[in-house]
Amino acid sequence: MSRLLVYLIPLAVIAAFVVMARYERRLAHDPTHRGFFERNGTVLGLVFIGLVAFWMLMLVVLPYLYMVQESFHPKLVAADRGGPKDILTLDQYRSFFIQPTDGEVNTTHLWAFFFTLAISALVTFLNFAICYPLAYYMAQAGSAQKVRLLMLALIVPYWVNEILRAFSLRLLLASKGLINQMLMGVGLTDAPIDFLGNNVGLYVGLSYAYLLVMVFPLYNAIESLDKNQIEAARDLGASWFRIHKDVVIPYAKPGIASGCTMVFMLSAGSLAAPQFLGGPRTLWFTSIVYDFFFQAFNWPRGAAYAFILLAACIALVLLMLRLFKVSLGEAIK
Amino acid sequence: MSADVELDRVTVRFGQFTAVSGASLKIAGGEFFSFLGPSGCGKTTILRTVSGFLDPSEGAVRIAGQDMTGIGPNKRPTALIFQNLALFPLMTVAENITYGLRVRGMSKADRMKKADELLSLIALPGQGGKLVSELSGGQRQRVAIARALAVEPKVLLLDEPLSALDLKLRQHMRTELRAIQQRVGITFIYITHDQGEALTMSDRIAVMNNGVIEQIGDGKVVYDAPKTAFVASFVGGNNPFPGHVSKADASGAVIDTPFGPLRGRNPMGVKAGDKAILFVRPEALRLGKGAPDATITSTVLSVAFEGNASHIFLKGAAKKDITLTVGRLERVTIPEQGVEAQVTYDPDLGLVLPEGSMARE
């Protein structure tokens, strides 16, 4: 019964939009206005609407809605679905806080959740620290030719697939890997440093994976800054630090927000890097979600966990945007 | 507090290209000095060299006697007003004006006091809380001036700051800039391609072409006694008559042109046989017949009425037309298009200069 909602909600939203559009048209009547079908013809208009509707409904709205309603159901075998046991319940969400098996606080999952969010925030910050100078150089300082080379050097490594990239990093950072051998060869350390166990590999891997996602919004934002602004600040006596603090960063804020949001969201939701580069004691939240879906076949609980992560990420991002006084519209520009 | 600025054989190169070559001059403290020239003549390069954004490839810039080599723009006693003003769009007017003081660590209360002072200087009292985008073009102009003056520079550098304004406002701002300069008494170095701006505001003008300073002098000297063909053709309208010099002495020279021999003063000492150009200003030409070596006969191409004056265009020797300007109140009959007319001039107002590059129209 409740599964019917999945189909009813989009229809209700569409109906609401149609009503709003009608109301608007009556409110501000424009005689020169030509309707959608008038402009495009009936056939083409139907094709356009059909394609957009397919995209929005089939590929975006319905899958998510299906997952949402799934998360409010108990885990059932196929035979019981639609039967008397198929009720709406908050159990899946509750299980994130309280273990359903023993009634204890679910410390493992809670810890993994906060760990994931904290590390994602750290990775976002690290990424910003690396990308800001890079983006500034590309946008304002470097010559056109050098910038092209740099872009190429940034983009080409992403032609390599994620798994290969993660594993090669693993080889590099392993206890008998290149870096440890070098450090021991030079005599900086006697015993190999456990980079992977200490999650160094994870931080490096995640930062590297989303470098481009950070660089390009920053680059776009800084690139449109009038060079004279920087020179004017400098001429008025500002040090380089002040120029960045007072002129460049405030100007690039929407780009920074957009880059940070994306890196944070992607790294909190990433799967490959934590699995291959995380230490043995590290439990990434998406891995838990993955296991619910594919190991335990507990789709409702997996969906509930995924939505908890999504909601937390959105809330955090909105909070940050609020703190740094960036509007959502600017950040997704 | 003002300071003199000295350019000592300043040469600036960008790779193979020489933007400024061997510029030497001394600007006195408190002077309003303009660099005038077409775009690409090197005037902006000079300004950037004085402000410290560029280092000369050769030679040195001295401000108040002190060599500025290696001193960055944030450490020089200069302030620059950019062509596009470069006001900070995310800061209020008051924040813009006091930015230089903020980076110097002045307390907020002092800054606000200073902002009020400067806002009344530029006739925008009480507007400190506005955003720059809420101001008109002329107001932004004044904010840019106040922002530069706030740091109490000894030299103010202005890079064509009026070029974005419309004509009326531009003319008004000329007077205003000059007044501000006289009030604060510091050295102004002004860059422009607009000779009107340079002539009305400056104490002295350096006319530049292709990276070389062609002539330095006050407005009257540059206009009345240009030393090169470029200066004569760039500053104010002028009618060139190129040809070979047939007779020359200290009092004057006669030059053979397609309109016959024409006479003019000979300040640069051209000799018989030299290639030279006779320049006669449009307002020095008048309709009628005069001495045979100061009379030109040609066809009237068109007449343009401009209110206070009319311009008569006659067919010239080369591609360029001859322009003659008649004041509104002069009692002459303006010839009709297509007729043959005779024009003449006082040979003392004709100027024979050695051949050289001319300003493009």
C-alpha cells in the first residue's frame, strides 16, 4: 500500500506545478506570450516533454523515492512483501542508534559515521589547501602555455581508473613500498612507517581522487577576478597574505563553497579509496551501506543508512554555507 | 607632502619588444605632470614602472631622491588609480577608502574618522555605507581618488581614469581633479591619450610615441611649438603639407608642395634639400588670398557645422583632407561644396618640421 506513494508523490508534485503555472499566467497576463506547444509544435513539444519527464521521473525521482520508502519497511523475504508483515516502520533508522539484536548503543556504526564525516571534512580542507595555490596560479599568475601544461598534467592521471590509482598508491605507501624504502635508505627511520594502518593512504587517496573537483570551481571563480583588484590592493600596501584574505578569497567564495561541497559529498560517499587504502581498523560508512545491500541483502537498512548519511551531509553543507554567508544559489553556480 | 620623481634613462623591455626606451625627465614635487600619447606608446609602462609593478630593464626611477629599484608597489610612496578604478566590489565605500589604512593596522575608530574626512573632500558625505555598485560613474571616480589619497601618498599616479566617463562628466572631472590636486598639493602623474585632458589639467606634458618621449613642455609649448612631426600631428588638429625644402634660413623655410611653394617658421633648422613637413593649424587657415607662398587653392569637399565653429574640408595633396576652422562669429561666407576656394595663413603660424612619423588618425 505504502509503495503506491512512490508513484503518487511525483504526480502530486507535477499537478501542483501545473496549477502554479496556471495561476501565474492568470496573474501576469502577457498577450505576446506563446504557449509551449505553439512555439515548438505539438509533435516536437510532446517529444520534449516526454524526454524530460523520462529523465526526471525514471532516472532521478522514482529510484530515490523507491529507496526512501524501502527504508521505512522491515527486511522481508519476497513472499512476505505486500503481506501483513509489510508495515511502515522506523526500525531501520532506529537500528543506526540502537542495535536491534542486543538493545545496546550501536557504537560501531555511530563511530564509523562520525569518523567518515570528520575525515571527509579533513580531506576537504586538505584538498582546498592544495588546490587554492594551484588554482590561483593557473587563473592569475601563470603564462597561458604553462597553464595548459598544468591542466594536462592534472587531467591525464584521471584517465587511469580509480582502482588502479588506489592500488598504485597502496604500493607506494606499503610498509615495504617505495617511500618506506627510501626513508630507510636515507636513514630517516629504522622501521617502516605504517602509512596504510594510520590512514595516511586514505587521506592521500581521497584528496587525490577529488583534486579536479576542487581545482576547477576555484579556477573558474578566481579566473574572473580582475587583475587590477589584486594590484590595487598591493598598491595600497597589502601583503600577499592580506590580498588573498581580503580580495581573492571573498571574491572566490562561491567557487570555494562549490568545490568544498562537492569534495565533501563525494568523499563522504566514496567507496573505492576507503576500501583499498584505509587501515584495517578503519570502517568507512559507505562500506557499511554497501555490506547491507550486497552482503546482508538488507536493502531497507542499507537505504536507511544511506539516507542518514545524505541528510547529515546536506545539513553540514548548509550549515557551512550559512556560516560563511554563501547562498546555495551561488554555490551551485 | 609631495615628492619629486626622476626617471633616469629608463628603458623597459618585454622580451624583444622595447616598450620604453631611454626616458629621462624630472617631475617637480607638487607638479601635475601628464604623459600623452596614443595607445601602445609606452605611457602605461612608465606608470607601472613608477608605481613598482615593473622594474626598468635599464636605468632607475627615483622618488624624492631615493632609488626605487627593488622596492615593491606596496612599499612605495605612490598610489595608483586604475583605468577601470579597480574598486573592491564586495566592500562598502568607506571600506574601500580605508583599505590602505586597514592593512597598515589603523584602528577602526581612526579609520572611520578618516573615511568621513575623505568623503567630505570628494563631496560624498554620509555615503560611506553604500556599496560601490550603488554609485554613479562620477562618484566611483571620486571614491577611487579618495582611496588612493587615504594612504597619503607623495605621488598619485592616474592611468586614464576618466576614459570610461561620458563627455560632460569627463569635462567636469577634469576641473575637479585639478582642484583636488591643488588642494592636497601632491605630485600627480597622469596618463592619457586625450590631448584635451592633458592640456587642460597639466603643468607640463610629455608627449610619447613608440616608447620615446618626443617632447616635454607645458601645454602652450607643446601646442604652439612642437618639435617633431609626431607632436605637431598628435596634439590638436593640424594640416600637414609634406615636400622638399627649397629655401631655408633662420627666419623661415619654403617647402615645395603640390600646392606650390609654401612658407613657414623654421625652429628646428631644416636645410634646403631636406624632406620636411609644413604644419598649419585649422584655426590658422582663413578663406581668401594672401602672399603667393602662403596661399593654397583647392576644392571644397564638405562643410561640417559644429555650433560654435564650422569645419571646411578641402581636397589635400595626399589622402588627408585639409581642414579649415571658421569661428561662428567670423563674418565670412562659407563656400559651397564642390567650388574651388583659396585659403591662406600667416607664415608665422606655419611651422616647418623635419619629416618624421605622424600620428595616425
